[in-house]
Amino acid sequence: MDAFAPTPPEWTNKAIHAYQFCCPNCKASSREATEVWLNRRSPVITEDRRRKWQEFYNCHCSCAWWAWSSDRPPTDLSSQQNINPL
């Protein structure tokens, strides 16, 4: 499955809006999803002229959900170790 495919996969038809950026059924994070699709063809322009789009996730518990890209929590990259520094 290509997350950037122009055509949405069938499972997105049953997706529900998650108001917190996690599965509304089991509270799993987006990283635990078994499938992902980003609706990059229909961005929404916010009041401050930024783009946001729908991100769809098919959770391991079989719940399909979506949330706005602007609702994604920041990633803490400082906790990741650089294995091969140059």
C-alpha cells in the first residue's frame, strides 16, 4: 500500500474522525497502524495560510480512523540516537 497513492484504499470509507491523534477504539498511536493513506490531493488552507490534510490510519484493532495533519503531536527526535554519526 502506497501512503501517497492518488486513489484512497477501500478501508478509508469506514474511517471515523479521531479528535485526539490516536485510535479512538484502543488508543494506539499512528505508528502502530497497519496501513496509512494521506489525502494530499485535497488540502485545506487554514486561516494562517498553512496547509493541512487528512491522514488515514487502519489500526491493528481493525478500527479505521483519520485526523488532520495539523493535529499530529510533535516528534521528539532528541530521544533517538544517531547510530552512525559522520
